Amino acid sequence: MVKVVDQVTEPKRKRFNKNKKKAWRKKADITEVEERLEEQRREERYGGPLEERKDSEMMFVDLGDGEGEASQADQENEAEFTLEYTVDEVPGSAGEVKLKPRKVKLKTPKLKSHQFINGLPGAKPPHKPRKKQGTLTVAMKKKKELQSKDPKQIKKRKEAVKQMLGDLQRKTKRPKSVISSKYTTDLWEEGADEVTQECKKKGLEESFIGSISDYYRRQRRMKPIKVPKIRHVPTSKLDPVSIPHAGASYNPSHQSHQKLLLRAVKQEEKRLKKIRKIEKATIKMFPTIDKAPTAKSWLTEMSEGLPKAYEEEEETEEPAEDCEEQENEETLPLQQNGEQVSNDSVTVSSKPITERKTKKVRRKEKRQKLQKLKKLKEKEDRIRSSNIYKLKTYQKEIASEEMEEQKRSASRRAHKEQLKFMPRRLANMKFEEEEIPVNLGDELADSLRTVVPAVELLEERFKNMQRRNLLEPRLKHKLKRKYKPKVVLKRGHREELAKMEKMEFSD
């Protein structure tokens, strides 16, 4: 019995893992995507998609059957080949073929197989055509003509060409050591240089060989030295040459002169304040001679608080009854914590007597302790659950903290930027500003001939370099002797002095 099957069931789809990219690329079906891309490419070859093309590109007006004369545009488009030579066999020659020029040039139409070489009409170019290397625009031609007439530009061009040639020669020139070598070593092999090979022969450890070879290359200038990152960072943002104040001019205005005087007065007040502070801590801390303490004042000060003579007499006249009462009180029996005192015997117990706890009492204490812990835990859970309703307050607190942090960071940045215009502490000494050169009203010069320089140029430049953190603040070195110099008279001098003294006595 043959069973006829009307419907063919589809084969069961094979299952595979999709948790890796390998399966995505290998098992994914991308035929639809490829078909769509292929269709787009085909439309681009034929001038782009139909939705984007104009009607004039797709349709034309038929003016006839085409048997008449062709238009000028068609004649331009249809390029034709001309055959200038014909094949001719010379009789009597053994199949030799010679070419002779044709009297009338024969024109043949363009092959249809080459119609897509220049592209389809209306199709966009795949890339923008580049200009040829020799082509120049009108603006470029004008610029070149102007540069050719300018002698400075000609000199610059010659220097640039000379520099380029020098760089090229420097690159191509090989050192003598390379030229004379016979290329016996493999340059790409590890430890192929002479230093590492010599170290290996001497039996040095491999951990030292790398540092030794680096040092050798650095000293021989075979390896570039690492430059610090802050090498090209400016030390200060101050100008190298500061512009003087307007009041320092030989003929200043009244307002600018008064401003400069005020600055000089403030600087002097600050200097005097420092001096007064030092004097207060040293000189003025001790009294002068007229206010110095005497022996009498010292005795009164030292005897302050001690009993005087009349107080001592009153103390001796106290009645003897008080002493007797005190003695009676001391003899009375005392009973305190853990101490029992009697006339007959005295017993002292160091520890208080305590009763031993029963099991019932211990269970009760344990139960109370567990209840207390349970209550504490419930309280903590209750507080934790109620904190959910404080979410808005927490968010406000976080936002306020973030705002404060932003303000602090902004102030830190501003302070850091401000420090770039101030001298830093580079040594033990602090930088001290020089005195402001200012002339009083009666000291101003009448003419330029009588003007006297107020500042020493070298000193001003030195201070400027210290202000810009290029030099550290310093003082002139003073030579200090560690020993006392010994003065010795020469023998001849000593004899001469003795003779002179004798002469004086004789006179």
C-alpha cells in the first residue's frame, strides 16, 4: 500500500547558541540585507533611485524616426575611431605583410561594450576628481607672480630649499662605523649590541645588563634623554619686562604721582610694623634701668601670700580644749565599708560578702537581656524603615553638598591660578619686594638733562627673575671664620720694637 503525501513538511530548524558573536556572524541569515544592498548598487549604476531622479532625465521628446541628421550633442557623444593604415600584401613576397597609408580615412563607430567606461548619463561620480599636480588656479597664479617679484620671499624660498636638502643629506648619510662594518651581527636579536655581549661574557646577572646598556647608550647619545614634563611649562605668568607705574615718569600727572606715593607709604608702614613686632618680642619685653626690680621689691614679691608676724601670735594663743576634743574623737570605734573596729580586736575584710546566684535568677537575667536586645533591634528596623520617607531631605542634602564641593573646587582653581602671578617659596628665604622708586614733588626734574636714574638696571632685572621664579631669593655670602685668628710678631719686628722702646726710655 503506497501512501500519497499531499503536503511536504519543512525540515526542522537547527538550534544553536546565540550568546556569542561568532554564532551571530556564522548562523545569522543576511540574504535579505544583501539583496537590498545589491539593488541599491544597481540603481546607483543607472543614475540613482527613481524617486530622486528628475522627469527630464528619464523621459525625452521623440522628434522622428532618427533617419535624418543627428544632433550636434549626439555627434559629440559618439566618439569614432579612424583607421589610418591598410593591410597590403606585396606580390612575390612569401606572405610578408606591409602597412601603407590609406588615402581616405575610414571612420568606425564606438563599440557598445565600452559604453559604460565613461559612466552613465546622470550618474553621480563615485569620488570628487582631484586636480592634477601641475594645474594652478587664477588666484594661485597671481600669488605666485607677486612672490616671484618680492626679494624677501625669494630669500626665504632659497633658505627653505637649502634646509630641506640638508635634512635629506643628514638622513641619507650613514656613519663611518656602519659603512665599515661587515654586518656580522643580527640587529633585531635581543642583546646584539656590544655592551650586552661583553656583560654576558663577564658573567653578569641579566637584571643588571639592561640598566648598564641603557646607561651606555645615554652617555654615548645613542638613546634620547627623557625630558621632564614640566620642562616647557612657564614658571610664572608675569611679563618678562614689567611696565613701570605712571607716577614714576619724569613729568607725571598729579593723580598718578599721588597714587605711587600712597603705595610707597603703605610699603614703608608694613616694613616698620615688622620691626616693631621684633622689638616688642626682644627689647621692650625687659624693663629699663629706672624700672628694674630692687632687692626690697623682690622680697615683697617673693613673700606674697606668706603669714605675717601678728597672725603667728594669734595662732599660738588657741585654747587647749580643742586639742583634747580632737583626741577623744579619734579614739572612738569606727565602722566603715568592709572594716570593723573594736577595742578588743580588729578584723579587716578586703571583699564584700556576696551570695551565689541561683539558676532561676540567672535564667531571669538572660531572658531580660534577650528582651533588651530584641527591643533594640526592633527600634533600629523601625528607624531604618522610616528613613524611606526622608528621601527628599536626603536628596536636598546631597545636592547642597555637591554645590558646596563645586564652590570649593572653583575657589581652589581660582587660588591656583592666582598663585601663578605670585613668587613661590624656592629657598629658606622669602622673596622681598624692592623699594618703590618714587620722587617727592620738590625732587622732580625740570628737564630730561637733569633726570637721574632711580633704579639700578642689573638689580631690577635680578629682582624680576626672582619674582618670576627663575632664581631663588638669596643674600650675599658672608665669610665666617670658625677659629680666632692668632697674631704673631716676626722676630725681626719684635727686635725693632724692643730697640724703639729702649730709645723712648732713654729719652
